[in-house]
Amino acid sequence: MSTGKGAAKRSPQQTIAAIVAAAGDEFGERGLEGARMENIARRCGRTKQLIYHYYGSKERLFAEVVSLSHESAITELLAYDYDRLSPEEALAAFLRNMSDQYRRFPQWGPMMLDENLLRGVHYAERRRLSAMTQPLLAQFRRILVRGAARGVFAADVDVDKFYAAAFSMVTACYLTGQVLSEYLAVDMRTSDGIAEWHEYAIGLLLASLRPGSLTGRQIPAVDKGRPSPASAMAIEGRME
């Protein structure tokens, strides 16, 4: 007769999943420096010694959480069928899906900011992240190429730069929204405010892709010692 002990025994995969989930919450709330291994152990119902057995240090565990979050985000974004949509609809869907991940996984924002402060050291330790990102950029590029072929997007867009700009804009509510809402007449805190910002950001990004826009073109350099004509006019206008 079975005692049920085998069924109750946790597999290493279950243990690792529990540790990573608990660590994500802890790092998201407290950051790498403020996070405590004993808190992670308490959250996942395992011992601190067991966590060290699997990961060796808090830094290695943080790197693993960052890596798995990145993998999860990319996998989810690539699973969506963008080809059935027009280029404009596909790009809007891509950007909405990207921003929605930060709403559904609020710990990602603080971890991203923490990793920025650490100069991306844990991303650098996971060289495979760069390779993993290539299919995502390829999907992003296909959307832009389709739009250019139909004449609705500019044909000379720098994909990496535009992706960086798009990511920064649609995730702003979750990375810098609290601060921006303090001194600008924008609401990046409430659900309605965030939805309004996303529609504004996506509309602005789509408008910047229209043929003839500055996106992808070389913007004239400004002499650092002298203001550009446009900025000089603006300054003179404020002084009058």
C-alpha cells in the first residue's frame, strides 16, 4: 500500500521554479542590494541552505531571475501572430503586448532599473540573452519591412534604435512614471492614465514612421557651443 510520500516529494524542477518565483518577488520589491536570502527562503517554503546549494550566491540567483524573465518575455512576444495584421496594427499590437508584460509582472520594472544601475552586469554574464533577443528583433524588423513595402512606413529606419526608442516609450509608466507624474501634467499611475499614455506613445511612434519623417534619417548635428536656429528662436521667444 502506498504511503503517498513519493507523490508529496518535490522534484528539483519544482524547487527551482518556486525559488525563482519567490526571488522575483523579493528582488522586485527590495532590489538586489535590499533582498535577503532568508526572505526568499520563507517566501518559497525552502531552506536558505537549499537555495545556496542551487545558486551559490544572491548575485547568481538574481542573474538567473533576470535571464528567465527575459526569456519568458521574448517567448510570449514571439507567440503572437503578427502576420495576420496590417503593418500598423501589427506594430501597435507588438508594442501593447510589450508594455502589458510590465503591467502583469510588476517586479520586472524594478529589476530592470536595478540592472541598469549595475551597468547590465548580469545580462553580460548571460551571453545567450543576446542570441535570444535576435528572433525578437527579427520579428520587429519584419513588421517594419512589411510596412515599408506597402509604403506606410519609412524604408530607412534604424531598427535597433527605433526598438530602443519604442521600448523606452511604452514602458515609461513602469520605469519612470511615478517620477514623471510628479512634475508633469501626465498621469502614469492609474489604469486610465497608463492606457492613455500607451495610446499616445504608440500613436507618436507610428506617426514617426511615416515616409518623410525624421525616423531613420540623419538628424543634423548641433554645434555644442551654439544653439540651433530652432532652439535659439524658442529662447528668444521666451525672453520677449
